[in-house]
Amino acid sequence: MEILKILAKVIEYTLLVYFGFASVYIFIFSFAAIFSRSKKAYKESVTRKFAVLIPGYKEDSVIVEVAEKALQQTYSKNDFDVVVIADSFLPQTLEKLRALPIKLVEVSFEKSTKSKALNKAMEVIGDDYDVALILDADNIMENDFITKINKAFDQGFKVVQGHRAAKNVNTNFAILDAISEEVNNSIFRKGHRTLGLSSALIGSGMAFDYHFFKSTMANVNAVGGFDKELELKLLKEKNQIEYIHDAIVLDEKVQKAEVFENQRKRWLSAQFVYFRRYIMSGLKELFLRGNIDFFDKVYQMITPPRILLLGIVSLITGIYVMADIIFSSVFSYVPPVLWYGVFTLTVLAFALAIPKKFYNKATLKAVITLPKAFFVMFLSLFKLKGANKKFIHTQHGKIES
């Protein structure tokens, strides 16, 4: 009986520390994100040559429009090339792409990955570029996107992340996905930069010094979550990542539960894989080299995703409320007031991080879907085995009315 009491006490305090710290963490950065960061005045701008790299796997329904839109940048037309990396496209799609003033690189792999496609494309197009700008096959840049990213490089950064925002909010799941994206933008990008830490990468809408990117990517072989492996390598070498909040690239949001599950399963699997791989080096970097940026990124690999955090904290707090009312806390070792504090910080963090434009009736309607999204993600935790070893494709282009 005594052993069971000790075990219960350990479990209670472990849950409090894990979810409590995660709540404090997101609150700090959500709060920081409401402040504007003071920026240095731009130096005289240098016009750099951009390679806009767009890898796509069976993205026939969206790739032609994306390529056409990418050509409409206000940036000097002679100083950027749109490079579509076509993996398993239909012949008629390839014919339409060849008619555009772009560079088309056709690839085929036994096991397709984004990192393989990017490495092959850079091998084909050569080294006559200053910046590699990475898009997903469904991404549409605002017309001044490259201009704004180019200005950030004037400050000496080698890596710049743009602001990825929702292209569509046409279903409840799309609204939740759009909000999730903006919450992460506030916490892991804008808030981090306000406090002097690196922005997180997000897989697209990101730009790199070309030669730096090419040499770094040569050692990246990720099947899923290549951006996570890339930023861990960058931060370990103390390369700070900039974030430009007003450089917008539109991204298609998932519309159905099954697509949401596949996407999150891929992300969760990548997080756990990289946490196991880098936790020891993260601790060494922190204590031996003072590399807070790198350790912070390693911690992000084990922090609960925001939907899971909100759902689990709400559930646990509800249990403690009931226990406090019915049993007067005699069956718990952790004072319920501590969980009330964790819940309050979590809710405040979300309230601060969600843009004002989402405070509307459509979002209120989408909140009804939140429990389903929580359970989809929770169940995904038990389906991660082998997810990092196979390519899980998210199909784009079928936006429902």
C-alpha cells in the first residue's frame, strides 16, 4: 500500500512539472509576442539572386497555379528563378510547367523525401545563386515576399523564416489548423525573436544563404521532419534564425480529420525521434557552450503539442476540481490550486497568441470540433511506430466550398 502511495505521488508531481513547465513556457513567449521587437535600420539593400525551390510529390492539382503565382513577385525578374522539383507528376502537368518561364527538375526516387528532392535540384541548377527560398507545392507568396526576405539578409542572417498563414478557412478543421499555425507563429517565432532567441523553422516559406544551405542539406537525410533536423544542425553551430512577421506566404490548411491525423502523426514522430537523438548533445551544449538556442530547440521536441496541452491540462484540472469538491483533496498529493494556475496560464497563453481576426462566430463554431481534434492527436501518440521511416504525403488542392 505504501508503494502505491509513493507511486501515485511521483505520477502526480511528474504530470504537474511536465505540463506546468510547458504552460509557463508558452505563456512567456505568447506574452512576449504582443510586443514589437526593436530592429536595426536596414543597410543599403543588396539585390541577391534567389532560387525559389518548390518540391512537389503528385501535386498536379495545385503546382501550375503555384508556379504562376511565384513568378508574379515585385522583386527584379532577372534576380530570381522559380524551380519546380517534380516527383511523380502527370505528363499533362509537366507539359504545362514546361510552357512557363521556370526551371523544371524531374526527379524519381525509390523512397521519396523532400530532402532528396531539394538536394537533387541544387545539384542540377548549379551554384549561381545567393539565396535558396523553400516553398511547399501549395504555397502562394504575397507579391513582395522575396523583397522583404532579401532585406532581412542585409542584416547578416544566413537563415530567415517568413510568416506562413492560412490560405483557406473553409471547414472547422481548417479554422483550427489556421489558429494552430498562428499560435505557433506567436510562441515559436515572434515571441522567441522578441526575447532574442531563434525563430523556429516551419518547413516552407523559409530562406537560406544558398551555399550554406546546399552544404548543410548534403548531410540531412530525414524521411519526415527535415526542417527539424535542419534547424537542430543550424542552432548547434549557433546560427541564429530570423523571423519576418510581415513577409506572408499562404499555406493550405487541412480540412478533414483523417488528413489532420496523418499530418500530426508525421510531426509527432519526428519530434520524438529528434529528442532522443539530440537530448544529450543539447545538455552538453547548454552547460559547456552556453548554447541556449540549441537546448531550447531540443526542449521543443518533447514539449506537448498545443492542442494536446490544452486538452490534457483541461482534463486534469477538471479531475482535480471534482476531487476538491467531492473528496476535499484527501486523495491527491498536489494541491488543486496549482493545477488551477496551470490551466489559467495555458488559457491566457492561447488568448494572447490567437490573432484578433479569429475572434468571430466561425471560430466559435469550430471550437465544437476541438475535442475531436484533441482525441485525434491523442490517439496518434499510439500510432507513431515507424512513421518516421516512411514518407507520409499530405494531398493538397481540393479546397471544399
